[in-house]
Amino acid sequence: MERRKMIYLRNLLLLLLIDLPVLVSHAAADDFFNNVEITWGGSRGEIMDRGGLLQLSLDKISGSGFQSKQEYLFGRIDMQIKVVPDNSAGTVTAYYLSSQGDSHDEIDFEFLGNLSGEPYTLHTNIYSQGKGNREQQFQLWFDPRLEFHTYTIIWNPTNIIWYVDNVPIRVFRNVQEQLGVPYPEKQPQRVYSSLWNGDSWATRGGLVKIDWSQAPFTASYRNFQTINACVFSNGKSLCRSTTTGSWRTTTLDVAGLGKLQNVRRNNMIYDYCSDTKRFPHGLPLECSLEL
Ligand SMILES: *[C@@H]1O[C@H](CO)[C@@H](O)[C@H](O)[C@H]1NC(C)=O
């Protein structure tokens, strides 16, 4: 009896600790004025519609970029993006999380433009403790220039999952203990985005250059949602309790794995884990994991 009571109390305490609403001042979702700042490119980066819409542009002189005001350590972060329309060859729209300094962590989405009618490439990568070289590339099942679509990163202590319109396209698991593969779990990250000239490499390996007669090039953003992310401040990660806080324990279940397999089969055009030429002395350790 005593023991059961103790277990009950312990569980109650755990629940309280996990779900205790931490009162952090969260800016209204979807308000770019509160949540981000334009960091370069001058007036090429612009917030409009009373904070509901952000546009970055690129011309011959400069690109532009913004970053989140806050840093996060774990969370679910959503953004709706409409990439540069029409002939966007040579442009790169990068949207990513990154920590500061050497040995940095980074979780990337990068949209590589293309000629009108030719497919965009969605390039993804992850750096943990300074080590990258883990690219996967996709051609999406829609044309990302035509409409806004939702690009999500779920980052929890177990895994990182990249989603497009809620479909998982990539997972990176925490196998630091088992395999010694570094995992981003200590350094807070900010959200960044930039639109820049990548025509030395982006489109068909640099063969197709930017057509400046089409400038300025513009990418659009809306619905930035960080409400389910843990804000890092004063050396601590503060997580807000929400009923939709399930991202903390999200992993891919059977249905999720099925969707991921489907995307890998139909949309993946490059996977570092299959690139034995690039890694002649053996593939990175995490490549041995079953999906
Ligand atoms: C652009 O289109 C070409 C031709 O369809 C394709 O080979 C290439 O992968 C596309 N994307 C990029 C970024 O070059």
C-alpha cells in the first residue's frame, strides 16, 4: 500500500514537472514583426500584411535574410513557404535551424531553383557538432513555386524529422549512445532563412546561371509557428505545456514509416547513405540503421 502510494505520488510529480505550464512570453503565432528580424539585404527583406507575410528578394546587388528573435532547444517548428516562381535557376532559398560557433549544429531545408517548367530540388542536410556531409535531395510531388506549403522540423531528444505538408521525408535518429554518432541536443538553435545567388553550383551543378533580366526574385513566408518549441533563455530551455505537445515523443510509427518509404521511393534523388563512391572507406555509421 505504502509503496503504491509512493509510486502514485512520484508519477503525479513527474506529470506536473513535465506539464507545468512555463510562462514564457510567446509572441502571437504568425506575427513576423514579433518573431523575426531581417538581418541583411536591407529593404529586400520585408514584413507586410500586419506581420502575416514576409518576403525575401534577390537582385544583382544582394540577396536577403532573416532570423528568429529567439533560440530554441527542441521543438516543432513550422513555416509555410512559397519559393521563387518561374525561372528561378541559380537561386537558393535556404530555411534552417542553426546554433552558433564552431562545432555547430544545423538542420537544413534548401530549395534549389530551376528553369521554368523544370523541377526544383529540395536539398536537406544536418550538421551535428560541426559534422555535416549528410545530404539527401528530393523532387517534390508538387511544384513548390505555385502555392504555399508547410515545411516542418520536429526536433526532440530521440530524433529529428523533416516534414513537407505533414508527410515525413527524412529522419535522423539519436544513436549517440549506441553508435557514437553525434546528435544535436545541447546547443540552442535559431531559425534562419535567406535567398541568395548560388549559381556557381545550385542548378545542374552550376551549369545554369541566374537570368538577371528576371530579377528581383522573391520567396514568400507565412504562418511561422514556434508555439510548440522550447525557448532557450538564460541558459535554460523553457517548454510550454500544450495539448499538442506530442512532438516531444514523436517518432515514426508504422504509418509514418510507410509514408517515408514512399517518399524515398518516389521522390528522393540523392542519398548520402547510398553514395559509396563518396565514402570509399565505409558509409557513415548511422547509414547502417534500418529505416
Ligand atoms: C533542374 O532540371 C534539370 C532537368 O530536368 C534536372 O536535371 C535538375 O535536377 C533540376 N534541378 C536542379 C537544382 O538542377
